[in-house]
Amino acid sequence: MIFTKMHGLGNDYVYVNCFEAQISDPAALARVISDRHTGVGSDGLILILPSDKADARMRIYNADGSEAEMCGNGLRCVAKFTYEQGLAGSRGPFTVPGMAQSPFNASLALETGNGVLLVGLTTDAENQVTKICVDMGEPKLTPAQIPVTLPGDRVMDAPIHTDLGEFRMTCVSMGNPHAVLFTEDTGSTALAQVGPAIETHALFPNRTNAHWVQVMGPHEIRMITWERGSGITQACGTGACACCVAGVLTGKTQRDCTAHLPGGDLHLLWNEQDNHVYMTGPAVEVFQGTWPDPSSQK
């Protein structure tokens, strides 16, 4: 099996071109190939498949083998791979509503667990992708949509009780669940301890991603992430979108925001014109390699 190692701001996955390959047990493969000591090493496995609804389809498996609905950093890498490997051609220029002049000269439609999403690409003279903007769609805010078992129309600055103490969270779904917890200093957060306590809390029937956010200014945040099924990661694209939305809902930030993650920066815009969240950032190919027949891996 041929694979490609890619990352978006250090959020790294192993990608397999399933236009050509067939994977019989992707959950088992994700567990062995993601191991950072005995495998390739990654936050999980992403399959790039044909789609009857879009240019390609993405399926995501976390490092523990569980399947996720969505991954923003992963989707940018899927877009780069799909375009540069010629799996699909551009659908034309991509424009963000309200943006006077768009830098994205190409676009793709990609099928995800959160529906078909449009992706804008900036390409250079060699037709290589240098920047990617994903239309992440509308955030989901009702408890049933996230899901989180709390009453009301929205979960904003709500208490959550754990063995490590009480925290306050704002919950958002960007196709997958997120709990956003604001803090004065992300550096003082014991992420390895508090992350699992939030991820597996009984309030979240499907578990959740958890983010601690320090507000640097009305258009700037710093965030750290405990990712559902993978643990501490360098970046989380859907999480950054959720943090942008949570900042607006709680009056802490504006709709146009830069998120500083351990792996780098993402630009977020919760657009008033269409209520969609737009995420812009890089995608990087690290290397290609071969892996033994997945069916032989135990």
C-alpha cells in the first residue's frame, strides 16, 4: 500500500489514495499505522475516496481507530492531494461572500461526514497549492445537534463538573462536537489531565474535542487542543472554527479572527452574510512511503 504523510499546522495524518487502493479494515490500520514508535506516526488515518456527490470523499479514523465526522486540517490536505495528483480538476475561482477580491483561483467540492464542502485553492506558477480556504458551513449550536445533554437552545458559559473541578464551557458543532473553555493563560492548563476529563464526560454521548482558549485581543486568540480519539494535537481546524464562534457568542472576540495554535496560525471568519465559517491555512506534504498489505496487520 502506498501512503502519503501530510500535515496541516502539525496536525498530521497518513493519507491513502483509495481511487487506487482498497482498505478492508481502516479502523485496525489506523491503530497500527498511527503509532509513533512502531508505525508511521500520526494523529490518524485519512482515506481519499471517489464520490458520487463531489470531486472526492474523505473518511477520517483517529489514532484509536474510532471514525470521526470531520477534520478541518485534514480536509485542506485532502484538497491539496486531490488537486495536485490530478484526481479532479478545478471547478473555477472561489469567492468568500463580501470579499472584494479573492486570492483563490481554483476550487474543489469534497464530501465529508458534514456534507459536501467547497474548498478554495491558491496555486502557484507550477500549479502547486500554496493556500487553502474551506467553507466549513454553518455552526450547529443546539445541544441535540452537538450533541451535549444539557437543556436550552445553546450551551454558553455553562458549568461542567469533573473530578478535577468545575469548568465553564461553550459548545459548538462544526460537523463534530467541541467544548470551548476560556482561560486567562493556556500555558497553565494541565492539558494531559483535564483533556480526557472533558472528552469522556457523561454530558457528551459521542465524546467531544476540548479546547482551552486565551483571548489576546478582539481579533486574536491562542488555543490548545485535546482531540477526541487522538489526545494532544498541534492543531485542530474544526476546533479553531468552533473557538471563533464561541468567542463571538460570548462577546469575547469579533467574527474575523486569527487563532494561534501550537503548530501555527489559522485565519477564521464567521461570515455575517451567509452564516458560514471560513477557515484559511496551509497544507504540507511530508513524504510518501509504502506499508505492508493492511490485511496482514494485526
